[in-house]
Amino acid sequence: MHLEPSMKQAVIRRTVRKFSETRLAPVTAEMDRTGFFPWDIAQEMADLKYFGLEIPAQYGGAGLETISHAIVIEEISRVNAAMGLCVAVHNGVSASPVYMFGNEEQRKRFLVPLATGKKIGTFCLTEPNAGSDASSLETSAVRNSKEYILNGNKVFVTNGGISGINLIFAAIQTDGERRRFSVYIVESEREGLEKGPVEELMGMRGNPVCPIVLRDCRIPLENCLGKEGEGLKIALTTLNGGRIGIAAQALGISQGCLDVSLKYAKERNQFGRSISEFGAIQNFLADMSTRIEAARLLVYRASDLKDKGLNHVKESAMAKVYASEVAVDATRMGLQIHGGYGYTKAYPIERFYRDAKACEIYEGTSEIQRMVIAKRLLNE
Ligand SMILES: Cc1cc2nc3c(=O)[nH]c(=O)nc-3n(C[C@H](O)[C@H](O)[C@H](O)COP(=O)(O)OP(=O)(O)OC[C@H]3O[C@@H](n4cnc5c(N)ncnc54)[C@H](O)[C@@H]3O)c2cc1C
């Protein structure tokens, strides 16, 4: 058992940290305030292969293993959670399924632009009446001899406002057969695909999360990802990996929160001494740090299992539920350390607090993660 990062992983962390602090940190507050997406910085990230982290070099990616992928997401999110979300969703649940389930032709047409960051990807599962229960989705796909015709409404699409390639989950309508789902790759410029207004989110601002509406959207038969009817399998497999990315995102938010809270605790004086000398403040710092380390081990453990090709369903769910709850707790404690100033926009802690909450919701709520864990335990 190796608990130390390899030389390569340590270098990746240092490099991404430097990039995040020099390029992302200066725009984080403005992204949060105005919701703008920094295309120029995204281009630099594309040049660094952050949009093709685990995709092999032959398709334009960096060919990293999952632990390094998690480190990249963690370090970006430590400074800018909205960009962390962009990269986590793009890599984890958009580029990854196109690589895993796409045929060679689809990899050339769709994976290469995704991995090189020329197009940003989405994963469109949630609908107004299908959230935790994705199997109740209503978006339909009707097949004729040359194309599919898609109709339906997708909501909460991360990266929606900036996407070029969208993975749309829809139920295929065939006479007399039971309802089956498939995944359809739909380019943003296709007629019949419309993007709704960007959501006014509590956190993760700067990531343009929006609805996507499909109205008689016609796509060629070659745009069905994997086999027709494999949608549920693709969704579950993809989310198992994607959850490690969200756990890494939560970990980065927690670490960023601890770093600014430590700094503030050392700088702030009350009763004639630094507040870091008070036991109550030290308890917050000790609890935050201990839980962050525990979350980090869970994230790397799930990543390691995935890298070894072993089952990681339970471990991904554990990493996701634990790391996201640590992020919510750590940001609450961090805000408390900052006192009244933490409740203002003068310090980044209130943004961490808002950003953290989303990690408990997307790619399966904490309640759904617990169901996944319990189901595996009971079946083992
Ligand atoms: C910022 C953001 C970005 C997102 N990005 C994407 C995206 O890119 N793609 C995408 O497809 N979706 C995305 N989502 C949607 C997200 O995945 C869903 O919001 C989430 O799965 C929950 O669905 P819901 O909101 O419909 O809540 P519901 O399913 O209605 O759940 C409401 C509450 O009931 C609980 N609940 C539901 N069923 C059970 C059960 N069986 N047992 C116990 N409790 C239960 C839930 O845990 C929750 O607390 C995003 C959401 C947000 C907020």
C-alpha cells in the first residue's frame, strides 16, 4: 500500500496549483459576481490538456491515470470551484463515456474535439420530472431509416451555456417493446436544440448551468453512443467515475477553505492576542484538517481502484458523500472563524460556503449515495 504521491503526481499538483493561483485566482471573484465564463483561460487549460485528462494521447488527451485526474480537479477547485466543475463534468461524464462507449468513428468526430478542448461537453440526464429517479425521464427518441428525432426538456445542464457537444439521454420509442434508454450525441448547432437562460445559482457561478430543449431535433443514426438501449448502463458506469471527480472538487473546496481560514486565524487579533490561540478556533482548524485528510484518502482510494480496473461503485459513492459533507462542514467552520467578515464578500469564505453545497446535490444527492453504498453492503 503506497500512501505517498508518486513524483509525477507531485509535479502535476505543483503545476496545476501554480496555474490556478496565477491564472484562475484573479478571475474567481468576478466570475462569481457577474457569472462570466473566461474563454481565454479555458483555452490555456485546453493547451495544458485539462480537457482530456484521462483520454489517451492518440485522441488528443493527456493519458493520465484517475488519481492524477483527481489531483487536477482538486487543485483547480481549491481556487475556482466553478472552473473545477467545468473540467470535472467535461472530463468525467462527457469525454469519458464517449471514449469508453464510442466506436472509432465517434471517437474521431467527437472525442478529439472534446479532449483537445475545442468543444466543451455536457451530460444531460436530469429533467423536470426525472431527478434522482433518472429512469422516469420523458425525453423521447424516434428512429426512422436514416435518423433519430429527439423531443424533450433537460434541466440543470452544467457547461450548458458554453457547450459544443451534448450527451442527451432519451427513451427510444419502439412498437411493443419495453422502454429503453439510449445516449445521443447532439452538437449544439443542430437545428432543434435550444439552450435556455443560464440559471441564477447560489454557488458555482461562472459555470453556465442552463436547460436544453429538444424540439424535433434530427440527428443521424451514427450519433447514438454505444448500442441502442444501453443508456442506463452508460449512465451508471459514467457516474461511478464522475463521482470521483465531484469528490475531488469537494476536497479542493475544503482545502481552499482551510488555507484561507488558517491565514485569517493567524492575522486576526481579539482580546489582545491572535484568535488562533483560542481553543475553540484550534478545534475548528483541527477538525477541518482531519476530515479533509480522511476525505482525501477516500478520493484516492476510489481512484486507485478505478485505475486498477477493480469495482469502485461503493468507494466512489463513499468518497462523494463524505467529501461533499466535509466541504459543507469545513466551509461552515471556516466562515465561523472569519466571524462577521466571513459573512461579507470582502473574503472568499462565503463563496466557498455557497459552492460547497452543490457537491451534496449533483451527480446523485447524498441520500442517493447512501442508498448505493447500502445496496452494495447488503449484496456483498
Ligand atoms: C449546480 C447543478 C448542476 C447540475 N448539473 C447537472 C448536469 O450537468 N447534468 C444533469 O443531468 N444533472 C445535473 N444537475 C441535476 C442534479 O443531478 C439533480 O438536481 C439531482 O440528481 C437531484 O435531482 P432533483 O433536483 O430532481 O431532486 P429530487 O430527485 O426531486 O430530490 C429531492 C430530495 O429528495 C431526496 N430523494 C429523492 N429520492 C429519494 C429516495 N429514493 N430516498 C431518499 N431520498 C430521496 C433527494 O436526495 C433530495 O433530498 C445539476 C444540479 C445542480 C444544482
